[in-house]
Amino acid sequence: MAVKIRLQRFGAHKNPQYRIVASDSKSPRDGKFLEVLGTYNPVANPAIVNVNLEATNKWINNGAQPTQTVKNILKSLDAKSTK
């Protein structure tokens, strides 16, 4: 089973919010997931990101592939933490 770390959309119309989840790559975007790793709210200014880095690193070390959007979110977290 190939695991992806990706965004799962929830929230109201024109007010998207996302969960960062580990899920099977074959499941649909809002389908079954293995674990919730955090949340992302792009509407807030600045965007609000809450991520369990320990669990995310565990999944990545076990072979999960983050999507490009999740990679960008994680990079922005790393840049903020090094400042």
C-alpha cells in the first residue's frame, strides 16, 4: 500500500479548511485516511498551520510521500522555526 501525506478538504463553501492526513494513495481526496497529522487554514491572514511534526516525520521515515502542497507547507514551517 502506497501512503501519501496530503490535504483533505473540509469547511464551508468559499471558506476552505484542510486536514493534513496520511492516506492510501488510491483513496479519494476526502475519503478514508490512516491518521490526521494536522490542519491548515489558508483563508486566515497569515495562514494558520498546526502540524504534529513527530507523527509526520514517522510517516515520512516509513516511506510516505508528501504531495507538493504539503511539502511547501512543511518547508514554510521549517523556515519559521529556524528564524
